[in-house]
Amino acid sequence: MTETAADTGQALHALCRQLYPIARSITGDGVRATLAQLSELIPLQIHEVPSGEAVFDWVVPPEWNVRAAWLADAEGRRIVDLAQHTLHVVNYSEPVRARLTLEQLQPHLHSIPEHPDWIPYRTSYYQRTWGFCLSHRQRQALRPGTYEAVIDSTLAPGHLTYGECCIEGASDRELIVSVHVCHPSLANDNLSGISVATLLARELAQTRPNHTIRFLFVPSTIGAITWLARNRERLDRIDGGLVLSGVGDAGGFTYKRSRRGGAIDRIVAQVLAARGEPHTIEPFGPYGYDERQFCSPGIDLPVGCLMRTPYGCYPQYHTSADDLDFIRPESLAATLAVCRDVLARADLVATWRNLQPFGEPQLGRRGLYDSIGGENDKKTAQMALLWMLSYSDGEHSTLDISELSGLPLDVLHRAAGRLRDADLLAPTDRPAARDPAQR
């Protein structure tokens, strides 16, 4: 039975629901538990990087784990409890067990006055402190008195954990898909990207793509920097990639271009337009998700960021309102379909050289016109042969030729294969070009 988009959406939402309760951070057992569950669906290699390891200008931090955290009043009633919601404790809080007055406690409390029923998400990765997050309504209900604050956590030498799923292709040229796995119970800003990447990797694991496709499940910022620092020798193989985050809400698509420009930016724009998806294309900027690590000047990879409503542009962002009801199965399914189309097109981008460039080679005596008998549109297939011969100069990629000719990439890809078999074209080792204006 063929799986429908509705079935796919429900499967994606179910994976988000499965991962939602886990208390994640940039290090610790929450990340391990998340990756362990993903390992049941895809072949995932788990990497452990020790605390203290230098990664470019950063150092892998101590590992943080939290077992319990609560805030209780003088009668012992727990007003805030990590067991009720993973956002209730400031992420990376140092351990504390203290009795404090309300006045002493207030600097350690975080709420959102304009959304009195929502819990904020707060972190303190690189500054030693502690705190609780609660709804503003809860905070206003606190009465003068003595409170017990307990955070049973550890900050100690350990490891940063990330996962890598590599779908081996016919070549060692690579495309990457990266998602962050560090946020606790935030459905759109974390789990939507994880679920789409996981099911996409599961699909592609049944195929043999041209590119090797590498899926990265990394803690935000420090995880991407760590992966880049540990994989510098393979970076020149990467032809492009996507960072996925915030792809499950009801908004239209937003794509943030890579810093350098490249084939992936053009392909995403093509796919979104061809599918009739409402979308916005934004220029690269230095603030955002991990695309800023992949696009940093010393790395300069053509990696863009695919979102729906951009980070910080919806009120639920980094709050408890970014829950399972906020993400939609149909949005998740549409995102998966877009990513599938983008990678399929990117996998066809190649640069060829005409081996008979002096005049038009004779195609009839090589049987090339007969070879397109199975095509639905013989004229289109014939034109694809001619376009490939005209522009296969080692400078123009098949994406360039597609844009110049108006012919689909897959038609040109088939034409290139026929011409290669006839010894008229040879692939080059040159990666796909940047935008024509940037060459």
C-alpha cells in the first residue's frame, strides 16, 4: 500500500510526540536518549567528544545532567517541578539545595508577563548560575515566605554527543542535512527538524544516490562547530546542504540563503516555486541557526536554512506554547516533500566537458536519436542533447543549463548519461558553480 501525505504527516508527528518529553541540553543523557531512539529508525553513528577538547575558538563544555528539580513552598507543596515540564529549570543550572525568601528567590525566576500562562525556555550554558522558569500567573501567585529550591544536577567532565547518518552515494561528493538536538520540549524549534531529517534519511537509506548524503544530529552551535573542527579534511567534498529547523508550524516556507551562494540556494527556490508553496527567500545574515557555522568565512560552505515562520517571529518561540498542538502533520509532510525534491535535484547537478567541441558532433550515426525512443517528449529529449553539448564546457553545471534552457534537471541528467555513453561527454571534478553573477 502506498503511503499518503497524510500518513507521512502522522508518522512525523508521532516521532515528535515520542521525543517531546526528553529533557535535552547541549550535552548529557537527554541527547543520548534522543539519538538512541533515532537509531531504531536509521543507521546512526554516535560520537562522544570529551569535555575540554578545543574546537576552533571554543572548548567542549562540561557535561550537564539533571535528575530532578523543584520549587516548594513552606508547606512542602511543589509549585514548580521538572517532572511536570522540562522547561521548568534553566538549562545548565548548577546544582542547588537552599531555602530562600521570596525576595531572595525572585532573581532566579523567569516568566513572560505578556503571555501569563506560558513557560519560557532559558539557558545558561557558559555562565554558572541556576534558575526556574514558570508561568507569570504562577509567579504572581507566590506569597511572601520561605521556599525550598532544589536542582539535582551535575556539571562535570564528560562528553558532547552527536549523531551522524551517512547514506553512501556513487561518488564521494557530499550533500549535508543538519538539525539541532539540544532543545528540551520544544516541538517546532527542534523536533520538527529532527523528525523530517530522520524520516528522510530512512527513505534515502533504501536508495543509491549520486552524492553521498550526510545527516548530522548535533547540539546547536557547539555541536556544529565540533563537527566542523573534527571533519576539516572532508569539507571540500561538500557541494551544499540544508539546516532544518522550525518546519512544522502553519506558516509558509522561509529559506535563508547561504553566505557564498550556490546551487542549493537556486534549487530550493526552484522547488518551492514549482510546488506552489508560499515562500520567502531571504539573504544570508550572521544570526540564526547552524547555517552561520557552515557559512563562517573560514568554512564557507553553500549551506542554507529551511524554515517556516522564522525564529523569533512567532510568539510561541522558545516557550511552552511551542508544543505538539502547535505543529501540524500536514506541514511536516510538506516539508519532507520539499526536502526530498531539493536533494533529488541537487543530486543531479554536475559539470561536464564536451569531448567533441569542434562543431556539433554527428548524433545520428551514434544512435543517439534512437536512444530516446522511450521518452514521452522526443523533441524535449533531443533539445536536451543539444543544450548539453553546447554548454558542457567545464564551466556550466547542469543547473546552469537547466536555467538557461528551461529544461528540467532530470531530462538533462538523462541526456548527459546518453552522451557520456557515446563518448561525447565526460564529467569533471569541478564542484557545481556558484551563482552565475558570482563566478
